[in-house]
Amino acid sequence: HNPPLNPHSPRLLLTPLLTPPLTPPLTSLFTTGDLPWSSCPETSTCCAHEHNATTYYWYYEALKTSNDISIVGSVDWYLFGCLIVAWVICFLCMCKGIESSGKVVYFTATFPYVILLILFFRGVTLPGAKDGVLYYLTPKFEKLRDPTVWRTAATQIFYSLGISFGSVVAYSSYNRKSNDCIKDGVVVTLINCGTSIFGGFVIFSILGYRAQKTGTSFENLKPGPGLAFIAITDAISEMKGGPVWAILFFFMLFLLGLDSQFGMLESLLTSVKDEIPALNKVRKEIVSGSICLVLCLLAIPMSFQGGLYMLDLLDNWSLSYPLLIIAFLEVAAVAWIYGIKRFCKEIQGMIGYQPNIYFQATWFVISPLVIVVLIISGIVLSVLDGYPQYEKFVGCDNATLIEQGLAPEARDSWVTKDQYPGIFVLLIVVFNLMSCLMIPGWALYWYKDKIKGVLLSLRR
């Protein structure tokens, strides 16, 4: 079932950015903005509650989501165009490698703080913000017994700091040998965690406003794209000057996405050039453009109607374990194989002093132990949970659900749990193994001559 599309075009939101003369009049700053997701078509029965309009827009118009993971659907040309534009921007920023991205990042890394500060003062002055902040600051200690919480937190901190992705190693390779890497590590970690905590105040103050306006519960909030693109956008549509806050919020997300992409691309560019020295003689624009083109082609499946399912599969099932395994192997190789004492002497030779006992204990015992516990507990929990499941979009007018008494106005979610088809379970296994098997595979390739010599001596 596909209800008629909302007469409001999603391009309306981009119009003020692309054509400034067409921006709304100044009076719109003090009124509730007519955002594309602020209302449903009159012919649709999906929006018995006003806040369902955002959910409708997300599934039916922005993504045009199919009703099953096995239904790939057709290309959403609007999403496809956005994908091309995003990668063109990435290429223009990365075309000369660190020389160009290093200049761009001064803006993309700092301006989001300006927007975050503006949204903070707007958020805390909204009605209901206090309830949202109190919910954010109230701990639930029983959650500490859930291994999934720890694994998700590890994945998040690995992503935000670039651990196991290679971006930290790639960027640090451009530093002077005498650069104080320990000081940098502490400062970057504190800034990262401080930004996350401060961002929590912004997000939950806005969610508190949404809860008061719509009567929805904080307990119904789910992680993933829906938090930013449904819950927050729903609250923004209720604000005075909605278009302005929407532009600020999504521009901030766009800049944060660019920053993350810069780190990943730089690690890939640096690795490729290090392993294939001949590429250093090729123009940087050609190398960067080729890598961006390949990655853009790999992302095209996300622009299909079933793209959200693939995104969910990659995000939830192919990231956590490879990151944890790679991090364990990295710290084990340095602390146990290379040797913690030798490693500390190397650092002393570069910065003039050795890491303190905290760092040594973390590298040698604490980090490897915590990572192993997270991996084992995660695997055990996955086995106990049974067959892998995904969130299947069922639509707001699904006849079966209505027969069961789950009318649209009684539900906060338009999805239901369903089991992954066999082929997608195989994909989950392949995605998890691809990253991990590269390590022993590359080791075998690197030592192939020595291994060949050992095998020949055994034959003799």
C-alpha cells in the first residue's frame, strides 16, 4: 500500500540553502514553519495523531521504503542524486589529500560547535526541556548488566575516536616525530566525550519538548536513524521558526558526516599509497577520484527502496565484532608481541618521557580483557537471542495489524520484527569475516616466502 505523496516537496527544505533570494520572509522566524514533514496528505489515514506525520514522511516520501528486506524496489532518484552530490563534495574536499582536507576541516570541525551552541540555548528554553534533561541525567544502573549496552558503547566510542578504522594512524603519520602523542590522545578523548555529553543536553531538551507536545514517552525512543530523522525532526516541526532550526540541525549533521568521511577516506588513501608506491607518481586528484568513485558505486544500493534494510544490516550486524577484534589484535600485537617495555622506550625516544603506569596497565591488561569479555558475551547473547531479526516496515494501513486492534493512533512504531532470510544471514557472516580475515590473510601474504621455505624443509 502506497498512500499518495505529500504535496510538499523535500526540495523545499534545500531551497533556502541553494537559492537565498527565495528564503522565507523574516516573519517566518516567529511562526511555526510549514516543513515538508509537518503534515500528511488529506487522503491518507496514517496521521490520526499529528506527530505521525514525520514518521509518514520518513518512510513513505524520504525513503519510499519497501515492505520486505527481499524487495529491493526501484531507485529513488532523489536519494541517488543526493548520494552523487555528497560524494562530489567529498572528492572536492579530498582531491589533494591531506593538503585540501586539512584546510576544509577547520570549518567542518568547528562550525558544528557553533550550531550546537545555538541549538542548546534554543532547546533548554523550550517547554518540557527540564523533563528531557532529567531523563538524560537519571542513570539506570540495571542497564550495566546488559552486554549489548557495553558493546554498543564500545562501537560508538570507536567510531567517534576513529579507533580500529585506521584514521588515527593515517592522520598521526603526518605529525612530527617529536609530537606529544600522549597529550594529543588525552585532549582528543576529553573533547570527544565532552562534546557527546553536551550534545546529549541539546538532544534531550528537544525530545523533552516533543514529549510534552505530543504525549509520547521517552521509553519509546529507539537508536538509529529514526532518532534524528523522526523524533528530532518531529520536535523541530513544532517549533517557531521551524525551517531555520531544521536547516541548522541538518547542516550540522551534514558537516559531522563530512568530518567522519574525511577520516575514513584519508586512512584508505594513505594505506593505498603506502602499499602501492607507484601511485605517488600519479596525480592526487586521480587517485582520490578513483577511490571516491568506487565507494560511491558501492553505496548505490542504499538509494533503492530497500536501502534502509541494507543500512540497518551493515550498521547493526557488520560493525561491532570486527571493530572489537581488530582493536584486540592491535593492542595485543603492541603490548604482548612487540613488548610493552620496548614500546614505551620508543615513545620516550620521540617525546622525551615514558607513558605512566595507567597507560601501560591499560595496554597490557585492561583493554584486552574488556574487549575479550565484550566479544564473548556478545556472541553468547546472540546465540541465546536465536535467529537474527530485523525491523520490517509494515506501513500504517496494514490490514492485519488493524484487525489485531493495533490502529495507527495506538502505535508509536510502524515496524515489526521479522527474521532475516537465509541469504542475508550469510551476508552478515561474510561482512563480519571480510574485515577480520584480512589480518591473517595479509600476514600469510607478507610471510609467504618464509612459509614456503618452512614447508619445503618439512618435505625434505
